[in-house]
Amino acid sequence: MGRGVGICAVAQTTFERDKWYERFQGMILEVLESLLEQTGLDFNEENGIDTIISCSDDVFDARTISDNGMSDVLGAHFRCEEKVAQEGLQAVYYGLAAIKSGHADLALIIGHCKESQPRSRNMVTHMAFDPFYTRPVGLDFCAAAGLQARAYMAKSGVTDEQLAEVVVRARGKAQKNPYIQDLTPVTKEEVLASPLLADPIRRLQAYPVSDGAVGLILAAEERAREITDTPVWIAGVGNCLDSFFLGDRDLTSNFALKKGAERAYQRAGITDPRAAFDLVEISDQYAYQQPLWAEGLGLCDEGRGGAWLAEGGPDRFQVNPSGGMLAGNPLILGGLVRAAEAALQLKGRAGARQVEDARRALAHGVMGPAGQFHTVAVLERD
């Protein structure tokens, strides 16, 4: 429906455990300069970038209206700038809507986060909970994930050893990703020996603290073909938000992810997701989420995540050739990096992690405790 929208350019900084030496603006400028160099675009009023979308979080940035300090670097002194807080793949959805509606022809999307700034990520995600009933008992995203992981492992038969292998595979994939600079390979024994964070989740089964920035340029079809020889088309998107209170949800049902995926697949004309994709970029903040989200995306039957892992599902479906979030991306940028990595694959620019002859990919983003809010995007090349 409406005109086509393509991803024309992708840029990322390295993602490191602590970019103490660089401010937010420096990370963003690196991404912006790369995007402008790749496309030859600028901010002129006739045919330049006309929509700017940032992605940031006030609590992680330790300032209200966290996008305000980025306006000049983003070129927003020439244009209107809109902010997407938290789930980064929503910024792609926003840019798609702006272009399809005719409001814009070119959209610049840049997200940033420094998770190393707060004393603890858990102190940040604790703020997402209701202040009267759930904050007082200490809930945060990690504790909620522990509740979900225990319930899911009982339902699906996924074992600690299988989840350790998920981490080993992710770290191995990360060795081919030049944007992951300081993450070493691990053995299954090292994962199983790492301390518990929230039973049954161990420290090495959780995504590492990360700082970095990522950006994309989206364009209407006619402009996209002028800008690049390898546009990546956004064929379908979908999202869904589950209930706020954990007690109102079946944490193993994938309600929101199933609905979001269903909408994306319908818009992209996909009837069988198991045969549709050459690669799948899943936002796996914790190791148990990779098989759980695979169930929600329709890559395997519900409750069969353990069997899917045992049968080599991650390799068969080319899940996270980048290493995924377990290799290190900030919480709020997970889905945006998944879209960037999928686009690089479809452009044939993924280097040592390239999937051969990739033509269609899925990018997934998630935010909120225990997978409350999911976004799914289907990307294709000519």
C-alpha cells in the first residue's frame, strides 16, 4: 500500500562495554558523517533530508528530553526532529510511515545509548514498573526475565546446557563482526560456571553492557533508486503491546510477538515463515529468549524450543549471523541494530559474517519486561 520505502545506507559505531572516552554527540557524529558520505545527501531544503528521527532514553542519558542535546549534530537545526524512546525498531516504523504518508521523501534515523553510565542497568529498568505494587518488591527487566525463563524452560524442555550453547554460538559469531570489539569467545563450561543473576539466568546468558550508536537512511522508492544501487525494501512491519502487569500475562505464550509477526507477514505476503527468510536477526537479550522468540515468530511450534535448538534451528534459519544482542548491543537499540545488520546482509556488505545470496531477512525488536512489546520488520532486496 502506498509507495515503496527503501533503506539506502547503514552506519554503526563499535559497540563496547564502556566508551568512557566519547560523548553521545561524538558517537552520533561518526554515524551521521558515514551516512552522508555513503549517500551524498545533505540538509538542503529542495531535495535534502527532510525528516530526522532520533532514538534515545532519558534515564540512560541522565537528562530529560534526551534528544535535545543531539539536535545540532543530527541536522535538526535545519529540520524538524522526532524522538522514539526506547525500542529502536520503532524508529524504522516511524520513518516508514512518514514516507508512505507523503510527509517526507528522506528520513535520517540515528539511535544512541551508553549503558555504562548508570550504576546499574537494573536501576534504569526498575523505573518501568508500577511504583505502588511492583517497584517495592524490586522488579526490573532482569528479575522479570528470570520468572519468564523458569516458566519457559519448564514448558519447552530447554536445558541449561542448551542455553550455554546459545551463548557460545553468539560469541563465536561476534568474532566475525567488526562492530563488536571487546567480547571474547567462551566455552559452555564457562557459561555454566558464571554466577546467577536471576535464577535461572546466569551472567554470561545475559546481553553485556554496551555503548554505541547506529543509523539508517530511508527513502521513497524513486529517491532510493537514485541514491543507491542496492536498496533494501521494507516489505512489511508489525508490532503489538501486551498487558502492563506481569500477573496479567502468560509469560510463555508470545502473545504480542505472534500478533506483531502476523501483521508483518500479512503485509509482506508471507504465509510460511519457516520457508521465507534467508536470515533472521532476533533481539535475544537473554539466551532463553532466542528459542522463545523463535516460537513466537513461527520458526518452530509453541513449546518446541528445546527440540528446535537440539535440531540445529539457529544454524538452519541463519539466526543472528551478527552475534545478536548476546554479542553486545544496548537495550534500546537492539531492534535498530537488527534492522541495520539485516540490511547489510541484503546489500551484500556484511563482510566475514555474510550469508550467501541473502534476499529476504527478518529483523526483530523487543522492549519491556519479559517481552511486553515486540516489533517485526520484513526486509527484501531486488
